[in-house]
Amino acid sequence: MDLFHEIPDGMVILRTKGVFKQAKVFRRGADVFAAHGSGFIRLLQHSGTTIPTTHWLDLDAQNVSHPVGRAPTWNAR
């Protein structure tokens, strides 16, 4: 089973309906997630997430690449 793992010192800024929030960053496989409530939301391409009204604005996490227009991915090094 592939579990969620926190990326140490990783942070993301999320915006939902004009409200900004800073959240911890997690990985599951190569996918990158943000903590949201009691669960997780996946960070998608073009600053989207798995919640249509929530967008990510900035992401800083070790071993995570996020080329413009593509979904962030975790790269084991």
C-alpha cells in the first residue's frame, strides 16, 4: 500500500474563494498533495487542485518539481 508521506519543510499557499491558507505538503508515489481539513487534496497542473474552487499559488518543497503548466511531481533523489 502506498501511504501519504510529509515532505519535510514543504509548504504550499492555497486560495479558496478569496481566502489564503498555508498548508503542509505531502507525497504519495510521485503525486504531490496539500493538507486540507482532515484529509489531502492533490495539486494539479495550471495551479488547480482536486477541489475545483481551490487553487495553489506557490509551492516550496524539497525534491518537488513543478514546470509551468504541469502538475507538481516528487522526484526521489
